[in-house]
Amino acid sequence: MSNLKKVCRSLLPLVAIIGAGGCANSQPPLATVDYVDLERFMGDWYVIANIPTFVEKGAHNAVETYAMNDDGSIATTFVFRKDGFDGKRKEHNPRGFVTDTESNAVWGMRFIWPIKADYRIVYLTEDYSKTVIARNKRDYVWIMAREPEIDAEEYAALVRMIGDMGYDVTKIKKVPQQW
């Protein structure tokens, strides 16, 4: 088998997941926050919990970092340790594109050209210390914070909010953080 065929076959699951974001959904679109100050949103976000994609399963010390590019796109660096705190370091670098410039709360996240996955900022604290990123398909969700831990009551409230959006909250997994 040629190297090109091997690469294409290894990317098929990721393309299927990302591409599915454009499929019809019987639920109404998720409401986003009214406005995101992109400069304030940039920087490091610890992944507190998520419904993990296949890439994220077994992630420890997961951190997503955003930085504005000169062209207005958002450079994204997602790093974690695989299957343990001393596991192999993994890094992914999708690029974000703000698709709703009125609110800055709806992005297309591109892992593979030309597909852009649905990425919606549905919750953001006033001080930009905690956020929830969701998708209209209600298949993946991320609870993130500027610190590696959040209060248990606040975490429970966020999970309830995610459930109220139509997610199956039994799929949400806490991401181990140890710094």
C-alpha cells in the first residue's frame, strides 16, 4: 500500500467526525454567549472535562491554547499526555476561524483542509476564567478554565447546563489535571 493511501486511511476517522458537524440535526441551534472579546479569550485553557473525541481519550493535563494570527484566524495548540501524567506528549494544531463576527462566539475549527468543525462558545464567565465549548450536534463538549481545577458546585452546575442543552451528560469525562 502506498504511503499516501496509508495516510488517507489513517485520517478517515477524523474526517468523518469533523465532517459530521455539517450533517442535519433535529435539535435547534445552540445559543451562544452574546459577545466574546477575542483578545481576552486568547491564552491557555485547561480542559476540565469533555465528551472526548477519539483523539482525546486517555488525555491527562490537557491544555488548549489560542493565539490570534495576523490574518484574523486563531492558532490553536492542544497538548496533553496520553494515558497518564507521564505518558507520551501529544500535540495537535487546528486553526480556528470566527464565522460570526458580530458575537465572535461561533468558530469553524479546521483540523484538515477544507473541513471546519462547529465550535460554539455557549458559556463564558464575565472574568473569562471559565468557558464551555459546544457543538450543535451535541456530540462533543468541553468545559475549560484558566486554572486546572474548578469548584465542585460550579462543575455540577455546568454539567446540568450542558444537560439542559440536550447533551447526554453521562458521556462527560473529567480530564485528570496534575500540575
